[in-house]
Amino acid sequence: MKTKILLVEDDSNLGFVIKDNLTQNGFDVYLCEDGEMAWQNFQHNHFDIAIFDIMLPKLDGFTLAEKVRLANKEIPIIFLTAKSMKEDKIKGFQLGADDYIVKPFNMEELVFRIKVFIKRTAKEPSADLFQIGSYQFNYLNLELRHEISSKRLTQKEANLLKLLCHRKNKMVKREDLLKQVWGSNDYFAGRSMDVYISKLRKYLIHDNSIEIINYHGIGFMLSLK
Amino acid sequence: MKTKILLVEDDSNLGFVIKDNLTQNGFDVYLCEDGEMAWQNFQHNHFDIAIFDIMLPKLDGFTLAEKVRLANKEIPIIFLTAKSMKEDKIKGFQLGADDYIVKPFNMEELVFRIKVFIKRTAKEPSADLFQIGSYQFNYLNLELRHEISSKRLTQKEANLLKLLCHRKNKMVKREDLLKQVWGSNDYFAGRSMDVYISKLRKYLIHDNSIEIINYHGIGFMLSLK
DNA sequence: AATGATTTGTTAAATAACTTAACAAATTCT
DNA sequence: AGAATTTGTTAAGTTATTTAACAAATCATT
């Protein structure tokens, strides 16, 4: 699965150069030309890394970063700053940013920094204990507890639930779930997943603030009210 | 599964200190007091990392390292050298060594270097294509080919075979196989594994230079004549 | 070397995991 | 509104894995 990058750069020439370069480095790049568009995109898709220019039409990079950070505490954000901007001003704004890089920069440096983040997030073993409403889900021993009762999940059930938990209250694309849990995205894998979704719903029935919502033709969301 | 370290240090006080320290850091340490003993130990057990003092009774660290390197091209070897030894002399001997550390050293440094090796070997994805006699075994797509025919293995079968391949012509302990493939080491897992060994033998029957040899009460070895 | 205990080899039966089929219901498209 | 597609659900079918059963081999003890 390729690393998905949300790139926001209003200078379309520069934007294309960066996008092209990152694509050649094996990343999946989504280029937006203003902050508003990026925010829309961010809300509807999953990204692994965000790269924001600071001077942007409609919604500047800092404000965008704040919104993004509020919605997602994990995603690494890298700023592209003009040379003219003073370092202390940048630092002052470094609320949610993880790194920044001064224009003009060479692509190798950007790629290097992106890889640092990928390595970092790959290393931090993703949590294996989840609270889902009044349920507790332990991925390691495949246990889904609720008050006194406890259900032992199968590996596939657990894999699927884990992915949904990992992005809870966010829609996860069918395609992504299938690729990651089934390894393939075809008709039969899809039907198999629907069966599993149905099973998970049954297991989670005792807490009615929990829902697995279907987005017709797009994906599923584990929703916690 | 803990990282297994073969530590050879003739000064028993220093040896115990190092062993104790590494054990506290979560490693499984086997301390030998001379090179001969270490070599015996190495031949009969599996280790992930070797740490050799250079000045040793019976068999010095360098000679030991050469023998070890001949038998195992992968295992990281770290030398402990006396301060008095000149760097160029060490370099001259650096045939099989991966790193060396000058006495007296602080434990944090040694632990750091060990961790570097663990990370490195963990990253290099262990090969997924194996030649077993006239068979070809592709772990990724679970395929075991022989001339024209091809058998698709199950995940467990492939996991077990991969471990045996990975240490081919070396005995692998029952315990290790069970821990790594079944995750637990109890009576039933053991019997299950015996069933799988039996299956693998059947699949590999067309090349009679291949054997899966049992070492009664100890483990199995995939032997290629 | 004979005895009994333990471990292993092998086949078959039982169980569990996962997929596919079938049909109803919901959603989207025209 | 009607057709096409997607999803929800149950059940049947298939495959993977475990457990049982018994024979054979190995080991420990006498």
C-alpha cells in the first residue's frame, strides 16, 4: 500500500514538479491548489502525510494545519515556507507542524524528510487495545469484551475490526479494507467482507451507540455516538 | 521471541556484569568463558548476535569469528577489544566482524549497537524464495514447485517450511518452531506440528536428497544432501 | 536385553475458519 | 417508477487446522 500524501501548493508549476517527483518516488500524491479544497479533500479521504504551503488562497497553511491537527492528532504535517519568513515566526506557528522546509529546496531533502516520518510511524507499533463504546477490543489475543462476557474473534474478524477502530468515526474505503485485510479487491472478497461486517455488527450489538455505517458504494465507518 | 546472544568473555567478573546487564535489557544471553566452549555452543544452538572478546583461552576471538563466519554468513559479530590494541591492527582483522567496541565501554553503548543490528536484520526482509533441492519454494504466494508440478501450501505449512529453510541443515528446536509458528508451546500445538511435518515430508518426497530429520525430543532439521 | 514411559509418524475424524450462494432489502441511476 | 447495483443476512459449501487414535521408534531403567 502506497503512502498517501496530501500536497497543497498554489503555484501550479511548483505543485506539479513536486507531485511528479514524489510520484516517481513511489508515493500517492493528491495535489490541491488552495486550502479550502485541501480541507474538503482531507475530510473525505485518508492521508498518511500532509505537505502544506503556508501562503495559500482562501485558507492559509497554518489555519489548515490547525483544523487538520484537531481532526487527526497523528498525521505528520510538513510546511513549505518562503525563504523570507523568519525562523522565529515559524516556530511561533509550530503548533501542529512536525517539520518545515524552506523554499527553494531540493526534492531529495523533502523525500528524505517524508521517509523519516514513514519510518517513525511504521516503528511505533500501532495500538493493539481499543475502547469501542462499552466494549474493549484486544487485538493481540483477539478478544472482544463487554462487561462480563467475552467473545473470541477470528483473525480476519479482528483484522477488519482493527482497521475500522484505527480510523474510528472516519469512513474507510471498501478498497482499502479489502486490500489490507483480504489482499485483493474482487467481487468475492467484497462479498466475504460484507459477511464479516455483518458478523461484527452482531458482536457489537450490546452497545447501541456503536454503529458500522455503510456508505453506499464507497466504504464503511465505525461510528461512536 | 527474545534475541539470543552468544557472549564470550574469559574474565568471569566482567562476563557476569555484561550478561546481567544485557539480560535486564531483554536479551537471552549465553555466556562462555573460552573460545572452544563457544564454538561447541554455536554449533548446537541458534544465536542472533555474537559478542567475542579477542583475548581468549584455547581459541582466540578472531579465529572463532572466522569459523563462525564460515558456518553463518549472516550473524552479526561484535568484538570487545582492549584499549591497547591499535586501530589498524583491528581493521586488519576485520574480516568477519561487523563492529567492535573498545574496553572499558559503558553498557548503553553496547546495547545501542546490538539494537542497531537487530533493527538492520529485522528490516532486511528475509528472503521469500528458497531452493530446496530440486524444489523451488516461494513463500509469498505459498507455492512449492517441482519440475512441472506445483503445490499450493497453506499459510501454516508455508510458515513452518520457511523457518526450516531459513536454517537449512541446522537443527531447529521444537520449542522455537512452536513459538514462532503456533505462538504457543503446549501438547496440542506440538501434535499439530507433527502432523504438519508429516505433510511437508509428503510434499517433498520427489527429491530423495531432501529429508526432514527428527532429533528425538529436541527438534527437526531440513537436511539437503 | 526386556520393560515401560515418552516421543514421533501417520491417517482419519472433528472442529473451526473462511468463502460462496442465495435471496431480500436498500440505494442509486435513468 | 422501474431497472441496475450494492448491501445485509443466513445458510451451505469448502478449506484449514486441530484433535484423536493407534502404530512405530526412541529412551530410560532395570
